[in-house]
Amino acid sequence: MSEDGAHVFHKIPVTKEQIVNCSFSSWYPKYKKHVPKAHIIKPLPQSFIDYLSSDGIELPDDGHYAVNVGDGDNEYSDWSSDSDNDEGDESADEEDDGQKVSQGKKNTFEQFKEVHEDIKDYIRQNGPVTPKLNWSAPRDATWILTSNTMKCENASDVYLLLNSSNYITHDLSSGFAGVEEEEENDTKKETELEFELVLRKWFNINPALEFRCFVKNRKIIGVTQRDLNYYDYLDSLSEKIRDLIDDFFEEVLIDSFPDDNYVFDVYLPRPFDRVWLIDINPFARKTDPQLFTWHELAITEVTDDFDYDLRLITETNKGRFAVKEHSENQVPQDVVDASYDPSLMVELAKEWRELQLKQEEKEEEKEEKEEK
């Protein structure tokens, strides 16, 4: 181990209270005028949480979307309707499977009918939205929609994104991951937490102008570009970026947010006359440090004259970060295609099952040979 502690693992303690403080509904009312318009559905019933946690993707009959982006006439149901079934299937087995899916679908969405209707009504009245739960947005699941964005034009789009996202799964199953043992009177925080669905007004964001800001002891200790692509014009805007973020932090967040340590995301749209607050995250290893490392952030000592780094992808370091964001969560194109067509989904499932059976047979043959 080196004397400078470069190889020391520094713990970054986080409490349940800090995580709850970063839940969207905890801070949205306070900073509402600085945040894109949002609608919060809370608390989510257990039936909806179970639906998001279940295997597979089940969609309602009333969710339709275009095969080609922008072609409003080319729409179809995500699952085969009764009229589709009248045309006949290739086999009786497939017809039975379709009936089971239809019956299960009806029962599923009846269980959280109020949430379903709320989503549909809000989109109908306010236009496209982008969804998230308490902490995370399904940024890793944009591959499932034809637009390749988080733009949701109907309830089915919302369900597709939420069901396909590892980030959403983490919110539901591991929201308090990394929290150390605390006093007994603090443990009830987890049981008091209510899951929420947030529908934020959709607008086109230039990813080059999104930034993540790290706050320690109520001082900004680092700002990083969020999108890991090289934009040649960002360097010339660095002073403007700093000024906007510094002013926003001093005027809006520094004294009003309850925690000393946290991470906030902002969007700086042209003509650079305002700052949108996009999200607030825990100052914890579960939050992506982007162009920093958590080791750097943990050992940073905040002083009165501290001056933080603004880190951008430059001409010299762009190769180091040349990886498509969320690529580890993406899937083959045939799986995406199958998600739009129930017959393809059935075919894909059969092919997958056949591969599993063949693999099992090979393993059995191998075991028999070894026994001989």
C-alpha cells in the first residue's frame, strides 16, 4: 500500500434519510420553478410494483405506437387483438398462448386501473412525457422504443421503458443499497418510503449541455459532462458553464437542500439564460461519477479557497471514453423487433426454449459419458 493512500478504499457513508431526501417528491415542490413540469403518482400500489418487478413485458391493448418514427398512420397494437386472432394462427398452441396472454393482460391492468388511467389521462392532456421512479430514469432502456429516446407518447411506451430498465429494477429492489447499519429509530425510514412514478414533460435535450455536479460540505467539488462524447464547442463555453452553475448553486441549492453532501444534475439550454434542475442524487458510490472517480471525490478536502475541476471530453481524451452509454444494457435487434410483434415474441421464445433443451441434452450426455 502506498504512503499517499492511493490504494486505500475510502468509505463514503450514506444514510437512509439522505437517500429519501433525494427521492423526486422530496425536493420537487421546493424547486418546482427550476424543474421541468412533472406529475407525481404516489403512492404506487403493490400490484404496480409487482408488475414492474415481474419477468417479461406485458402491455395493454390501448397502447399503440408507430413502427417508423414520425409516421402516425403506421400504428398497431403491441399485442394481438381479438380481430387479429380471427385471421387464424399457425397452430392451435399459438392461439391458446394468445388467449392466455390476453386474459392475463386484462387481469394485470385491472389491478392498478387508477394508475393506468392516470398515466393515459395525463399524456392525453399534456403531451409526451419521460418517466422515472423515485431516483432513477430508465436511460438504459431507450433501445426498446423506436425513437431511441425516453419520449413516451402513450402508456405502453411508459411500461416498455420501465420494464426494460435495470435502473428501475435497482430502485425497486436496492434503493437503500450501500446504507450502513444505523440506530433503531432510523430503520423505519425504509418502511415509510413510498414508491412513486414521475411523468416529466418531454422536451428535446441537447446531451452536450447536461452536467453532473458534486457537492461536499455544501461546496461544489467537481462538475462533469454527462454525455461521454466529444463536442468541440464545449471548451470555449467552460467559463459560461461555470458561471451558470455557480450562480444557480449559490442562489437556489446551497442553503435549502437538507444535506451537506449530494450530487445534482443540470441542463443549460441555449441561449444560456437559465438552468434546469434535472435530478438530485445521493453522494454515494451508487451514483455514477462520470469523468471523476469516487476515490478522487472521497479524498477531496474542501477549503475556503477550493476551486473545482470542470471536466469535459477533449480532443486528447475522447478515445478513453469512446463507449456507447448504457451499451451493457442493450440487446440484439431481434429481441427489440419481437417486443413490437407478439408472433415474433412467441417464435423467439420457442427458439430460446429449443436452445435450452439442446444445451440440457448435451450436459446430460456429458454426465453420462463421465459416469461410464
